[in-house]
Amino acid sequence: MVPFKFTVLVTTLALSIALDAHAAPADKAAPAAATVEGVQLPAWVERASSSSRQPLSPGAVLGSQDNVFTGPNARLLLRLADGSTVKLGEKAQLNLNRAEASRENNEITLRAALNLVVGAFRFTTDTLSKLRSKREVDIKISTVTAGIRGTDVWGAQRPDREIVCLLEGKISIDRELNDAKESLTLDQPLQFYIALKDKPANPVGSVSPDQIRLWSLETEIAADQPVLRVDGNYKVVFVASEQIADAFQAYDELRTAGYPVSIQPVPGKGKHSYQVRVVGLESEAAANALLARFPTYDKARVLP
């Protein structure tokens, strides 16, 4: 029989990882500044209190000085305290330099300074969010800072340029390059601003709806990919073994790759077994898409 201390060790480890990934705000009376709502795997978080990365799961709470990352063909959906959303595309890094929320009566105030280091993002605020909240949100790309007070905006940090495109609402643009400063306002739908690397910015132009559709695909979660949701009902069991060493080997490999696996002790006759699994997949198709990424786990299976 597997010693009881091994079961305790596994359970304690899984619990500590889960608590870290879903860390709550220090002020429990305050709403969470940002919460992970959806993950198209793989994705990670680097906490303010730690230099190591951990895989991201839906429901994870984010705050000031947390940094999030997405891998190849990945997406991330964040819900901010005021109800607005931030979507990230693949191979992106977003630093939450400041992310604070407070509530007074029924009104929420959000103050955030977000730094898009690389990749594409979309920030969207709906009508209800505008009515019940106040926000001071700045998104810095590199030399460009977009001041957002309630709008729909898409942007990207490319190797050779920074892009900000207004889809709806109004944003202020500030750019600092060497000793030169530029300030302007975008207030017409489909206006876009491009700042070339180490060069003056292009004049403000208008983008076509076809281009908007292409850009939007960069930040939208896809239905045929391994997607996790808070209410996801499917799981993938990668390993089911009586050997704790086998479970830990798979656990380390998959978590390092950005997949939020956990180890679950399973009681059995005579011996315990240990399952290494990802839970919360939004559909059977999403679970099968995850399974297809790891053909070396030939005994892995999808379960509802």
C-alpha cells in the first residue's frame, strides 16, 4: 500500500499550486482587479512575489505587478473589475504594472497601467460597464501609451512597429521618442495609428473592415483549440499510475510547458493510483485538441 504521507504530499502540493494560481487580492473587501475567464493553452503567470512562471487556469486572480504570457497559438481572456475585457493573442506578454480596484456603494473604480511587451491585445468595455463604474486605464505598448476611458480598441507590439486601432469610443494617444513628444486623440471608428520603430509615426489613417476581421482573429479564442473555462466540464487524464515518480515526471513536464495539470490521488484496492490531469476544458472537441498535442502520452484519455 502507498504510504499515507505520499497522498498527503501530493494533495498538499496540488492545493498550494492552486492557491497560488488563484491568489485573492490582499484586501478581501475589494473586488479582484482582473480575473482569468478563458485560456486557450498554453499560458503562464509570473507573480509579483515570485520569479517563476506557473500555468494559468480560469478563475485565477491577477493584481499589480503580475505578468501574463501566452504561448504559440494561444489566447487569453481577462475580465477586469469594471466588467471590461482584455484579450491577448499568441506569443504575447502583458505586464500588469498597476491593477487596483475599489468599490463604493454599487460603483467600482478601476485603475490600471498595463504594458504590452509583445503580441496583440483587444480591450472592450460594454455599455453596462460604462454606467456602473469608473476607470483610469492606460495601455503602454513601447513608445506609445493609449489612455482608455471606455471604448473598444485593438493594438499590437510588432518587431518593427506599434499599432493602435480604435473600433469604438475615444482614446488619447501619447508617444515619446527620444526627446520628441506627440499627443493626439482618436475619436472616429476604424481610425488607426502606427508608430514605426525609431521613426516618426505615420499620419492617422482609417482601416478597412476586412483588416479589422483579420486583426480580431489574432485575439479571439477559437472553438477547435484546447480551451479552458471556469464552467468547463471535460478533462484529459495524461497519466494514471501507481508510481508517484511517474506522476511527478509528467506533472513537471506538462506544467513547465504551460498546461495546468494537477495530481489527483485515486483510492483503489490495495494501492492508490495517481492521475495527472487537466480539468475545465470547455468541450469534448477542446479536450481532444489538447490530447492531440501530446501523442507521446499514448494512454491519455478524455473524460466528461
